[in-house]
Amino acid sequence: MAEAGGLNQTTVSKEGALELAPRQAIALTVIGTIVGIVLFVGGLGALLYSYWSAEGFDPNTKSFWLGVAGIVLGLAGFVVLLNVNQKYAQRDPLIRQALTLYNFVLIVCFLAGILIVFNLLIAQYGYLVGLKTFDWTSEGVYTLHDQTINQLKAIDKPLKIYILYPPGQKRDQIEQLVQLYRAENPQLVDYEIVNYWEDRLNAQKFLRKYPELEGQLPALLVVYGEGEQERHKVIRDSELFTIEASLDPTMTTFTGTETTFNGENALTSAIRELREAKRTKVYFTVGHGELDTEDSDPRSDRGIGYIVDELRNQAVDVGTVNLLQKEVPDDADVVVVAGPRTAFDPEEIRRLRDYLDRRDSKGRPAGRLLVLVDSPVEFRRGVPADLGLNSLLKEYRVELGNNLVVDRTAAVGSLLNIVVLVPTLREAHAVLKPLAAEQILFSAAREVKALETGSDEQGESTAKLKAQTILSTVGKDPYAWAEGNYDTNLVAPGGPEDTPGPVSLAVVVEQESDQGTTPPGHPPVGQNRRIPRMVVVGDSTFAANVLASANSTNMFFFINTVHWLAGRIEDVGIPPKTRKSIRLILDHSSYITLIFEPGFAILGGIGVLAGMVWVVRTGRYNRAWLPLALVLLFWCSLYALLTVIAIEDPETRKETVLRVAGFCVLVWLVALAFAGFAYLKGRRELGYAS
């Protein structure tokens, strides 16, 4: 039987459990709340100090675990006291009020954990659960390009990136980039920062193991694989950052400098080089007036050096071959015939056919051919329209049309220049998927037909070859057609030698093979697999410097075609580009302002508004000052503590604390106005009721 007692007496229930008197429960709740708040606030402060001092959460520091312990114990104490006091809520109005305030404090603490700690944890470790940051920067600073992502997904060995840079803007920018690499493949990609200025012992270890680092610091060291299979590459600072000076033409003096960051391009190229056993070798044919691989003038319509330079940047070796003088070299992965102006003789065709008939060690076809041929309107008279190539191309189910493509719906400047739309992502061929819905500029193009059957002069079966159109004119008949009567001034659809639109402009040829497997990325067809054999495009000017430099889609189309033919499917995409090396430099006070102040201001505003809701709902308008006092007492004091620790300048410290307090007061004034309107509304409603 329970013992009777007053408000201040402790009783014992029939079950023998100890029950507190209402006032004792209130006292215990108040004490527990204060202890819980002290633990939570102290833990939060320790955790934020750990984040600030270590430039991120570091589980190896004591302050990190002290902060975690304080937050966990504080929240655990809140929850335990809340559950214990639930049974007293119906016994006394004062207890109900205390629990209401208690719930408010608990909610605010949870909000603090979510808005501050959880947000910082996600920012640092979100990549482990697949979370990515939104990139709202104009240059895509937080976004990796297609080729980089493909390379990172293709690696099958551990990749370790060592950042051998002292603290500063450059190291921060490199670390930011490397974190994006790790986020794409956290199981195999990791990085480590080595401050060779301070950590001389560790730096000497690297210099002994990798002597090529001598005299190259600061630099990046990329290590791929482990043990005897380890390969590595050093990326110099000059490869990552370039400084360009601006010259005033009138003053003949330098007006300033601009630093560009080429980190993604350099790092992705290094990973590609380490991952691949050998470099891709591409040969351009010469001797027939083809596009000049050494001409990089962006205004040239007969040079292709602009694209060749980009191929070399992507670990592709480029050479030339004169088929009149020798066979295609044994190390050729792809042969390119780019805009010939004179015909190939039978011996050259034989050498191209022999190259296409080559087999690798697994018995798979090894020859790959890229052909770019303009309309006959650009040839000299007397040159055959097909340049002697049709006999070979027909064996692979491709035929060059003797015509000029016209598309009135997509003409640019003249009927010779047309815009070709890349199909949508769902419809585009693998070569064009990264460029889906983009536009390619063609000039004086001819039709390229995909044939249903081939005409193999050697009598071998061509049933396993498949030719497919991948690009065609935007317009249809009668607005687009291939004009067969191009030698006259009469250019109109419906002629006896015309081909009605849409007109095929580019064809890919693939072969199904039962022998072995193809390079990664080429899809299976039944039990067979498709092997790339040939791509034929009815224009070469699209790849010339004048158009490739003006429209990046032209360049990417050519480069992706080369990668696809060579079996480098992971390189089919948009390559990385250089960015301006811009970084916001913050001192300690600015860092605190940007990182912590918004969170504290928001929590302070939420606390004030929640408190004013409590004032209105309980009708205690004379206590409207209480929420402001609580916010100033807890949140401003905590923020003041952080500023004292983090900000050295007393004036800046004072301004920071006053700014947060001023924000809370501003929110309090808004809440006070809300309470005033609620009070007047309640008075009116009572007046009407009476």
C-alpha cells in the first residue's frame, strides 16, 4: 500500500517502485535538463572545434570523440528524463509546463545536431553512401567529365594519389579534385597528403622509392597497383597549373596574370596511361592531299592538327603512312583516311584490305578503318568520284554516293554548309551517346549508304558484317536530298539521280564474332559479340581546324570515333577541360562566419519562433521575453565561446557575436509582432463571445 504524502514527499507504489513527488520530479527535470544541455553544448563545441582545427572530422583526435560522447550523453539524458516524467504529466499543471519546455529544448538540440553536425558529416563522408554535392558553379568545379568517370570505373587495381604540396591554395584545389575522384570509386581510389616542407622524413622515403621526384616537388604522385605490378607516374606542378600573362598591345606591358587549373586533364591522362598496357597508335594516310596532321592553325580548312593535338593529350600516338611506299605498320590500331583529293591505286587498296584482314592473338579481326570523304564537288576534274575506295568499302557493306547533300532546313550561310543533329540518348549509337542531341557542322557532304549485303571479292562470307547509319540529315524530302546533278547550276529535288531525304551521312560497320571476346563495352549479340571494324563519314571538313575549333562537338565526334574503333570504350565521352584557378581565401573569422554562423542564426531564429508559439498557445503574453532570453543564454553564449576559441582579433570577435545576437533580436521582434496580433485577435474573439 502506498504511503500518503504531500507535494514534496516521495512515495512507494504497490509494486514497490519509488515514485517522486511532483515538485521533486520538476526539480529533477530541471537539473537533468541543465546537465543535458551542458553535455550537449560542450560536446557540440568540442566537435566543431575538432572540425575547425583538423579541417574536417578526424576520428584520431581526442576532441572528436569528446564531442561525440558529449552529444550522445546529452541526448540520451534528455530521452531518459522525458520517458521517466511522462507519467507525471497528468498530475500537475506545473509538470506539464515543464515538460513542454523540456520538449522544446530537446527538439532544438536535435535540430542543432541535424543542421550542424549531420550536415558537416555528409559534406565530408557523403560519398561513402553515394551522395554527391550539387554543382552550381559556372565552370563545373564539383563535376567530373565523362572520360574521367569512365576511367575510374574501369580501374581494377588500387589507385593511390599522393599530394606532395605544402599547405596553401594549390593543395586545397588539388585535394578538392582528388576527393571527387575518390567519391567515384571509394573501394579502389584513395589519396594522402604529404607536406614535404614539414614532414621531411616521409618526403625522403618517397624520394628514395621514387627518385624521379627529385627536383620536381611540389608534384602529384599517382600509384596504380601493388607489389611487383605497381606502376606510377609523377605529375609536375607545371602540368597542373599554368600561368598566362596578359599583354597590353598599346602599352607593351603586362596587365596581369591568370592561373588555369589543368588538374583533371592531367590526372585522368596519368590514370589512363597507368591503366593501359600500351598506348593506342593511329596512322593517317598521306599522299592524296589529305588533311594535314601538322597544321594546327584554327583558321585552316585543310589542317587537322587541332584534333591531333587533343588525341595526343589523351594518350594516343599519332603517325602517318604513305601506302604507295609501304604496308600499314604492325602496331596500327586505327588507320584514318581523312579527306583525300586524288584516287587510291589498286596497290594501296590491297594494303588497306590486308590491314583490315589482320587478326590478333585470339583470332579476332584487328584492323580498324576511319574514312572521311567529301563530295566530288571539291575534287579536281578527272578524279573518280569514289576515289577508288568503293571496291573496298562495298566489301564491308558501305557505298559512297556520287552526289552533294542539300538540307534547306539546316543550311548555315549556304547550301553547302548544313547542321546535322545527333540522335537522342536512346537512339544514338555508342559513338554518339555522349553527344546526344548536340549539333555537328558539315560542309559539302556526300551520301554514305549502308548496304544490306557485301560484295566480297575474295569470296569469303560477309554475313557477320552489319552496317548501320548513325547520322543523317535533319530535313526530309523535298527539303533535304542528295543532289546527283551537282555539276550544273540546277539544284532541285526530284531529279532522276537524286536520293530523297533523310540522307545518310555516316555509317558504322560492326562484325559478329564467335572467337574470344571484344574489348570491354561492346555489347553482345546473342552468343556473339560485336567488333568495331569501320566508320565512314561523307565529309572531312567537319574535322578540319576551322570547324573543329569553332564547334567542340565536331572534335568530340572524331575523337570518340577513334576511341570506339580502338576498343577504348572508357574514353568515349566529353574530355576534361582546363579551369580558372580561383579559390575564395578566408581567414579564421570569415571561415567561422561562412561555416557556422548561418547554422547558429537559423537555430536561434527557430528557437525564438518556437518559444513565441508557446507564449501564444498558453496565453502567457507577459512572458514573451523568455524565448529571447533562452536563445541569448544558450546559443549566443555557445557561439561566443566558439569565436573566442577560433577568432584571434578582439574586434572581429565582438562584431561576430553582436551580429548573431542582432539576428536573434530581429527574429524576436517579428515573433513579438506575431504574438501581439494573436493577443488582439483573442481579445476580439472573447468580446464577441460575451
